[in-house]
Amino acid sequence: MEKRIRLKERDAIIQSLKSGVTPKIGIQHIQVGRSNEVKALYNDIERISQGGAAFRLIIGDYGSGKTFFLSVVRSIALEKKLVTVNADLSPDRRIHASSGQARKLYSELMRNMSTRNKPNGNALSSVVERFVTQARKEADEKNGDVSTVIHQKLASLSELVGGYDFAKVIDAYWNGHEQDNEELKSNAIRWLRAEYTTKTDARRDLDVRTIISDNSFYDALKLMSLFVRQAGYEGLLVNLDEMVHLYKLSSTQARTSNYEQILRILNDCLQGSAEYLGFLLGGTPEFLLDPRRGLYSYEALQSRLAENSFAQRAGVIDYSSPALHLASLTPEELYILLKNLRHVSAEGDTSKYLVPDDALKSFLHHCSQTIGDAYFRTPRNTIKAFLDMLAVLEQNPSMQWSQLVQSIAIEDDRPSDTDEIMVDEETGEILNSDRLADFKL
Amino acid sequence: MIEEYQRLDKRVQKWLFNQGWPDLREIQKRAIAPILSGDRDVLISASTAAGKTEAFFLPACSAIAEEENGFGILYVSPLKALINDQYRRLESLSEMLDMQVTPWHGDSLQSKKKKARNNPSGILLITPESLESLLVREPGWVKQSFTSLKYIVIDEFHAFIGTERGQQLLSLLTRLEHITGRISNPIPRVALSATLGELEKVPLSLRPNKSLPCETITGSQHQSTIKVQVKGYLEPIDITGDEKRTSAEQQICQEIFSLCRGDSHLVFANSRSRTESIAAQLSDLCEQQVVPNEFFPHHGSLAKELREDLEARLQKETLPTTAICTMTLELGIDIGKVSSVIQVTAPHSVSSLRQRLGRSGRRNLPSILRMLIAENELSDKSNIVDGLRLELVQSLAMIRLLIVNNWFEPADTEQMHLSTFLHQILSVIAQWGSARADQLYSLLCEQGSFKEISIQHFKQLLSHMGKVQLIQQLNSGELVLGIEGERLTNSYTFYAVFKTPEEFRIVAGSKTLGTLPVDSLILKDQHIIFGGRRWKVTNIDDEKKVIYVTSTKGGKPPKFNGSGMSIHDKVRQEMLSIYRTGDYRIEVGNQKIDFVDNLGRQLFQEGAYLFEEANLEKQPVYQSGKHSYIFSWMGDKVVNTLTVLLIRSGFVCSNFAGVIEVQNSNVDDIKNCLIAITKDDLPDETELAGTLSLQQKLIEKYDEYLPEDLLTECYGQKAFNSSATKQWIIACLV
């Protein structure tokens, strides 16, 4: 803990947490608890890099830190030289669809592709570049044609669905590189990002007959995992968060088709037909357990994802089962988290701490008075308030923390898919809909 | 004229010139400025064919002429046929402006819809149900396509006020403003309407949260001539064996046959079975006389093709056509005007009568209304309702109110509309995926149209919806659809909030007599009239929707049943005034116009005579033989209240045409009973509604999903009025 923390990481952490999102870098400095879970996922990643596959459902209540956990696993994967792609599901993005929503999810995944050197996304071009560079090197050594080398390296892909066209697109990228044709290169990247919506356009630009569309979501991911391997990486990790949006789909048909796809992915991964590929799906307990609308409503999934009955009886957790339940943070863990945040804020220098331990305790006490249990169950706003307080103290060295703690206002975290209703300030006073804030069925 | 004209887009001006109109009409000129301002709602109220649609479209199209992306005008109409008409009428104007016009409803062309989907712009013509479907199924596309919406225009607004569909429409408009982020900067709404009572209250029905001011434009009184005639017919007591006398219906058909052949007319018969029967008789007459058949039925249960064929025939105006119809032809489909309108029974409201009258009267010709009313021939056994010729007098009263006072029923705006509210809750959740309780309340009640629903009601409703699996709550507090809610929203029938009324089967012994709609008040031991006979209700089976009856004595039942909930106080008061003065004639200048024929006049005089004989003016409660009759001369809400109060106190009574018949009772008993009830507080509407069986209160589409308390409260508001009843008792009985 005595190491200095780089300013870049410190800023990234503080800024992200203040706006309520998970930081992309520097996670290791604030990770608290969950050591067993992290170990289990670490083993999964090792397995992926050795040619296996992984499938995990990360289940946690709203605000329990699922997304954070997924980010932690992601940074571990990056360190182990995997390529990661991640995306959140939404009403407009899902796994199976017929009007483009699956394609949009795929595009989002590709846009967020990250590598160790480019952890903030947009790494697709670099991955392709790397592959092409390697192919060139090989071609130079053998004195052969680069295109032939490319096709040789991608031969294994051709066996899979869509593999042939995939290889052709990479080839087109190489040609664009050769001919200094920026447009061809960017078209190839566009194709890989599933941004082509019609086959005619793809045919015209790249001379391929297929595009990545709703139907080829999973197949395209399998191809990508083999491709990144050929590009010199250890494998591909796919993070899909906010799976609860499938649960919220109002069409039973749509929901069932999506669950079918999840079953297919699960089977492939756990049977060993997928290689160098891992899936992490983040969702709420309802998403998994609801017998009428959740994954458990699909019988085949229920049997595969059922809890380990021995572990249940023995009162322990089986960390090897596909469904991993994350418990909420405990108050003690939250305390440690705040200590870490204080440490990060001071760039790792203990002499620059803005508040003493007492302040932390007092702060947490105040939070519990204000919003009750929610302060550690859904710590998002607690963390935000804490960082706000630190910011004020930093900018006003003369102020005392004791003055500030009492006046902290913490909002209750109330999620919803419906847009907030914006009204003018004057009318805002008369509205009494807030009396429904705590409504429970 | 020049000034306003100049403010229109140049191409619109050119189009006007091409039309060859000498001038813009009054309301068209006055509408230009307020609509172009874009900062207020506009209400245009004028009689049919006064040029309302142009009054809106000329300035509105000018305003959006330069817009390219997204729809500029949203036009909402109650009927698909109306939309098709409007589309035709806008063709030339839109061509001049190079503006896209898209009709969007269940039957419109897919190619047009697809074109609009890919490239939304111009004017969208849609029904409330199709709009609902878009919001639920394609919210993303809606958000994009309606960002530049400048105007929302609602045609035939009078058809929406106070109805379930109207509530749905207002709610949809609020949701549209919400999804496009226009709640704090609302989209101006323009309402086009023909007949409206109490005009000052209407802007509140257009925008309940008053976020924009409203300017009202009324057409100057339409100076058209109206010709009215009421003809009476006698229904003979017994026609078997006497070949010279024919039933009233046969006489009426003969009349229609002679009046209507050779030109186009509308005959309103108020019930499907009556429609069929009259149409059948008329076709037979045509066949007998070897002339082509010009008489066709039109009602909701008829096959779509038959209805459309008839509508097309009327629209073409090449062949003389007489349609025998129910309410379905009341709304303003542009089938062209007919020569005259005939009513075969008393109409159920004055606004309905006005709307129907408006269908007649071709260019420069007067509107013609004929009412052919039949009353029973009298004998010593006759019921007092028959004796007073109530159906005839009700018709006269309505005509007077219409012509002399220019009055029509004001819309009932205090209803909770719980069935539609429940529907909207499900719809909003389906649209977004999840929503919080406070958001739902804010959107639907505070910003939206459901102003009568308190937080208490709301919580009660949500809890019940959770219980019946319509909604569920996630751990995070959000509400999502439950398994039943999903089933409802996935069905293609979800988007409409109205339904055809359910009917109860009437069973005597082991024989089914027929069916009766549920909107009439029926309690155990009550007497009902069916098939011209009197029956006593022995049991009501909620589950199977059956009413068991036995034949009963109690005097011959009156011909005119008229039960329900639609007659307003004012109509009955007018009837009372006609009886009192003994004169129904209409004063015009110094003259009194008599619009009733000889037999009708005779029937009226019989009724007026009986009124005086029985001294009904001084005696609201009248005894005749063993039974008593209460004449409140108040609307159906008060009549229903009195009926239920008496039943609760142990009397056996029923009501026909606003008259309450109490079995085996005398005047004092009744008076004392009612006065005693008034001494303590009268039970309120909810308590009264509690006496009815559950099934009877299930009127609207989603009523079955409401918690019983709320349903009872809602029904109580529709059917009863305790305070008015108390006032009447104090005024008339004490």
C-alpha cells in the first residue's frame, strides 16, 4: 500500500466513481473483499488461455457491485493478455432479435474491444493490425505471398460458419494497407464491427456475400476468439451486463429465443466445443431465479444452472458452478473501501490523507442514519457523497471534516427504465408523486 | 382577409386560388393567427361542413412546409373510414406542397407504412389504437420520428370527451410529449368538433394539466333550415283475427317505404334486432311491389363487407339508398349528406339527436328530421307509463331542447375511468420495460388525463394488480409486467380500450328468452320487461352471466323500457314542463309551430289529459290500484338512486323510462320511508353500488382486473347521485 499511485489512475478512479460508474483502470486499488470469487474467475481465465472455455453468470442485487466485479475480472484478463469485449444490454440491444437488436449488441461489443495496451476500447483496429503485421513477418521469412499466409492462418476459421467471409475481409484490410486505400481498410473494420446493415452494401464494398447480422451473433464471436488467438493474444473474454433487460422483455417469444441462445452458448462453453472463449453475464437474482420469466423458466437452463445441493447442505459455496452469487458488501468492507479511496485520493501518500479514521466512521454512521441499510447495500451514492466531501476538503483546506459530515445529503438510488419526467421548477413544488417513493407491492 | 391570407405559405395560397373559392370562411380566417403562433391550443367548434378541417390544415401545413425530418402534424381520428376520407381530401393540397401524407391504421396499405417508417415526414393520419401500438412496440422509432412534431390535431373531438377512448387518447398525447422530451415545452393541440355543450369546460378536456392556454373559435350560428315532424302510431292491443289492423311496426315500415324510396335517407332504430326486422320488412315490400331494393341494415354485428358495401354505395350517391342503422353511422363519415333522417324510437340523448340531424341537408336544402313514434293502444289494464305516452313526450322534449335552447348534454368529466387507467399503466410499463410507482403517477395523473385518481386509489390499484399478477416488483423497486400483464399486452387486442357491452342471458325455467345488455340496473326481485311481457328476477348468476326469471303479474308492462344511465335531468324537466303547459309547440316569432301530425297530437293529448287527471304536477308519488309510481322528472342517476334506496328498505320496485314502479305499496309508506332515510345521511354512491352483484358492474374492458372496492366506487359515480336525490326528496316530498 506504500506504492505511489499514478495521477492518471487516480483521476480515472475518482472521476468515474463521482459520476456513479465503474472506472476502467486502476481497479486493483479499490477492490475490496470477494477474494474467493476473484480466485475462481482467475482460474477460468487461465483455462481460457490454455484453449478451454468459460461461462459464468454473475448474480447480484441491484447496486451490489456486479459491474464493478466484472470490471475487476476484465482487468485481470487484460493483464493475462486476453482481448476483452464488453457491452450492456438495453431495450435496443439483446442476444437474439429479428430487427437488428442483436447486431447492435455485437457492434457495441466490438466498439468496446480492449487489450492490455488499449484498455479503453476501440482496440479492434490494433488487433487486426497486429495480425496483419505478424502475417507479413511470416511471409517475409518464407518469402511467400502475404495473402496466402493470411488464408493459411485463418484456415481454421473457414470451418466455422461465416469463416470464409471473415477471412476475406481481413484480406481486404491487407489489400487496403498495401494499396494505401484508407477507405477499404475502414470498410473492413466496419464489417468486423457489424456496421453493415445490408448484404448489397457489403458486396459492393468488400465483395463478400454475408454480413454479421442478428442470426450470426454467437458465430461471429466464436470466429473472433480464434482470430485474436491468431493475432497473438491468449483468448477472448465477453462481458455482457444488465442481462435483466431480457427479463423485462414483454414478448414471451422474444424472451424465449434469447434464452435459447444463452443455452446454446452455455452448452458450447461447458462441453468444450468453444475454444479460447469466455462469457461473463451479469444479472439480478430475478433474472436467474424467477420461475416464470427468468432463466429458470427455461427448463434446460434450470437444470444446468441449478445450485449445488451438497454445498447447500454443507453450508458452503461452490465456486465452480456456472452461477456465481455475489453477496452485498458488508459495512466492514465498505469501511475498507473508503480507506482505499482516501488512499487513492492522496495518490498513495499517507501524509496527504485528507481525513482521519474517525471521519470515516462518523461518515458511515451519518449515512446509516440518513438512508438506512441502503448505504452499504447499494453503495454507489455513499461513495459519491464521500468523494464529494473529499473534494470540498481538498479545495478548502481550512474547513473541518466535522462540519461537513453532518450536512451530507445522500440520495436514494432508484433505478428505472422510464425517462425521468422533467417539469418546470415552479410546478415541481406542487407535485406529490414523491409520496410514492417507497411504494412496495 | 388579405392579411391572414398573406401569412399562409405561397404554395398554399396558390392551392386556394386553384380551388376557386371566392373567400376563406369566417372560422378559417380566425384560425390562422392562433395556429401559426404555435404557443397555444386551439379549439374549433362549428357545425359539420363549416370548413373546420381546412381551418386547421391551411395554416398548419404552411407552418411545416419547410420541415423535412420527422412528422410535422399528427392527425388523430376515431374511425378508419374517416382517415381514408381525410387522406383523399388532403391529396391535392399535399401535392402542391410536396408533402407526404400517411394514413396509418389497421387496414392501411403496408407500402405506405413502410415508406413512412423509413423516412418519416409530413402528416400522419392515425387512430388512437394504432398510436398506442406504436408507443408500445416501437418507442425508439417514435422518439426519432416525432421530435419535430409541431401540431397534434384531433378530429371529431366531441366523440372523445368523457369517454374511455378519450381518456386513452389524452394519455397517449402526454406520453408522446414525454418520450420526445416536450413535457415542459408542450406540443400545441388543436381540437375540431361539431357539437359541444358548455364550451368553457372543453379546453380542460383537451389539456387537463393546463400547461398551454387555449383559444376557442366558434362558427357563427349556422343559418340552415330545419324541418321537423313527429308522427304517432298506435300499437293495437290485439291484432289476431282482425286483418284490418296492422302492428305499429308494419305501419311504420309502410311509411318509410313511401317516404324514402327514390332518394337517400338514414333510419335510426337504436337496436340491432329492430334494425334487422325493419330492413327485412322493407326489402319484402320492395319485392312485393317489384321494385329494386334500396333498404339495407347497418350495425356492429354485421359483416365488415356488408357494411363497407353499404357505405360505398352511400358515398357514390348515384343510387338511392336508405340505411337502417344504429349508432355506427352517427359519426361524421363523409358519406355525403342524405335527404332526411328518420328516428324510429326516442333518441337516447340530445347530442346524439343533433349529430344525427346533422347528417341530413344537402347543399342549400334544409335538414329534415322525422320521428315515427309508436305508443300502445290504451285499455283499462294499461300501465300509467303507456298512458302518459312517455316515449312520445321524451322525443318532443328532446326536439325542443335541441331547437329552442340549442342545448346538449355536457360531458361527465368526473369519472375515474379506472379500466383505461389500468390499461395505461400496463402500456407504459410495456413501453419502457420498467417504471417506478411515482413515475407512473406523475406521468399519468399529474401531467396526464387521470385527474380524478388520488394517491390512495393508486396504491390500492397497484397492490391489487400485483396480486392478480398483472405487475411485479423487482428488488430495486421498479415495477415490471407480471405473467398476466404480459399475456394481455402481447395480444393484438390490447390496444383498444373499449369493448362491445356484455349481455346477460335471460332464462325462464329451462327456456332462454334472449339477452339483455348489462348496462341496465337489475336487482333480485325486480321486475323487468322482456319480449313484451313482465318478469320477476329470481336469481342472478355472476359466473355464467345468466338472469333467472319467472313470469309474473303486475299489470301489463309498458312498451317503453328506456332504462339505462343516459337521460339527463334537463330532458325530464323539459318533459314535465311540456305536460304542465299542455303545449309542446315551438315559438318562432309570434307564431307557435306545431310539428306533430294528427295521430301524434291525439296521443299527446291523451297523455296530457292523464297527467292532469292524476294531478301529477302536485303529486310526485301516485297510487294506481295496488301499486305506486314515483315521478321524479329527474335524470337516470337520481332515478337509479331512488330505486336502490327503496329496494334496500324492502320494497319491490323497478324503473321504466324514469318512472319508478313500486309493487304493493301506498303513497304514504313510500314518502315516509324516503324522508326517514334523508334524516340521517343518504348512503353515498359507493354504498349504493355495493348492493349490486359484481358482474353487473363489469362494464368496461378491464373492469374484471380492478379491486372490487374501486370498481364499486367507479360504478357508483356513473350510476347514482346521492346529493341530487337528497335535494329532490327535500324539495318534493317534504
